[in-house]
Amino acid sequence: MNIQERRNKDGKITSYRIRVFDYTSVSLQLQAGISIADAAKRAGHARPDVTLRIYSHALKKNDLHCCEAVTKAMPKRGSD
């Protein structure tokens, strides 16, 4: 588990952040179809490409959903 400490100017710890929850949250958001830009914003990433580089594995299932959606949307042969 990756625990990140946040400190003030004096070096005093002000809060802890458990990164494993961030990882799970962003992965689930992307698998649910939330846009990369929105997930990046919620994760606190400066740019969406950071999110895409880290979490691209979470989008592999989305590829199948995209193919299925396109297949359903295409007219069937001989249905004209």
C-alpha cells in the first residue's frame, strides 16, 4: 500500500493519502465509461495523458463494448 504524507511549510504532517484507493477509484471510473479527462480531474492529474498512461489497462474492456455497440448500430445485410 502506498501512503503519501502531505506536509505544511514547517514540515508538519497535515494529512495522509492512501494511494491504493485512488488507483481503484480511477480504474473503476474508466471501466464504467467515465471520460479520461473527468477521471484525470478527479484524480488530481495535471493532464489526461498522465491518467491514460497509468490506467490504460482499465480501458481494454471498453474496447469490446465499443465493438459491440458499433456492431449493433450497423444495419444488417439484406434488411433494406
